[in-house]
Amino acid sequence: MGKKLFTFFINSNLFIAGCAVVMVWQTNHLLLNDYSNNYFLFFVFFSTITSYSFHWYLTTESAIPSPRIEWGERNKTLHLVLFIIGIIGTGIFFFYLLDYWHWLAVSALITFLYTAPKIPHPLFRSLRKIAVGKTLFLAMVWMFVTTILPIEIAEQPWKTEFYFFIGHRLFLIYAICMLFDYRDREDDDISGIRSLISFLSEKKISLLFYLMIALFTASTVLLADYGLSSLRIAVLLLPGFIVTILFNYSKKHFTDKLYYFVLDGMMAFSSLLMLIPGI
């Protein structure tokens, strides 16, 4: 029973939507003096459900055996229902955020560019040839929605520490996305999708990964100059440390639990830890 609930929690995209919400909360907590717009939190939850349900509804096969894709094939109706629920929820809470429609439109466009090559239409299939930036699209939309949008919606003047926090989040997410792209190389090749990772040698992939981790570390440590305690800096650095340890292991083991729970969860790991009183 517990295993089935865990599988449902991950495969229904409730887990990843929860990650997005808690990452927005962390931005509010660290940068915006605990400012919170509940309409935006609900918008992020439902829009994440929408985009991921759409993405997984279109994902029907893989060169690497995947219980998640098999689960999705058996539960296509559920993905469709969650997509519709997500659309309705997104529409309702978008109404409360109309003043920021242009920022929300940017996030929607970047999200669409990531999933569009999967749409079974010649117009969108043609995007597969120019999808080199799909990893960047995904990292950018996660960074944008969980950092820049909360700052803009809070209508706060921009500060130097905001840029370092954006770097902290972007570089970590990009490093994680690289591992997903590495795993998906064979699928992308079969589908005709050209990703950056498919052009790089093993050595260059490693160099790019460690560069992202170095930039993540530097931008995180620099936040110490803007009032963050040593404990909080350590908590922010922890997921990058874990992802680095898992780098070589993740290139050989492609289990759903590792990728869709552990690695996806690393994006929000420091956010979850900061829910603990005293951190």
C-alpha cells in the first residue's frame, strides 16, 4: 500500500509540484522577509501539474526500461484529468495575478519550448532539430518561476543578493538537468532531438557539470556577505554536495527512484530543510 502511494505521489506529479511550491516559499523566506502571495503559490502548484501532466501524457516510450512510462501508459486518463484540473486551477489563480501577466507569459513560453518537440505535429517536430537548448529551457523556467517571479510579484527593489541567489538556484538545477539529458541521450537520438549533451564527449560533460557546481558553490558562498548565517549557507550547499557525489553513479544507474525522487528532490532539498525551526 505504501509503495503504491509513493509511486502515485511521484508519477502523478504531485511531488514535483510540491517541490516548486516549497522553492518559492524559500525565496520568500530568505530574500523577501517571509512575504507570501498565496494566489501565486497555488498558481505555481497548478501550473506545474499542468505542464508535467502534459509532458508525461505525450511521453509514451523509452529506450531505457522505465516503470514510470509504463505507469503513465496505464494511467493516461489520469494524466489527462490532472491536466484539466491543472488548467482550471491555473486559470483561476491567473485571474488574481493579472497585473503580472507579462511575467507569467514568459514562464509559459519557456515551459512550452521544452515540451513542444514532443507534440505529434510536423510544425512542432521540426523543433527537435533545434532543441539543443532544452536543458537550458528547463533550468531557466524552474529558476524563473521560483526566484524571479516571486521577487517581481512582491514588487521589491532588486538587490545584489537576489542575483547571487538566482545563480545559486540556476546552476544547481542546470547540473541536475544535465544528468537527465545524459540519461535520455538514446531516447533523444531515436526521436531526433538534438540536445547539448549529445554533442559533448564524456570529458566535456564532466567539465561542464563541475563548472556548474563550481558556479553554484561560488554564488551560494557569496550570499554570506548579505546576512545569511553559516548554517543556512551550509544547508544551501548541501544538495550540490549530494548531487556531486551522485554524478558518476547517476551516469550508470537510471532508476526512476533515483531520478524522479532523489535528483528532482535535490532542487527543493534545502527548502525543505529550512522548514525546520531554527534553520
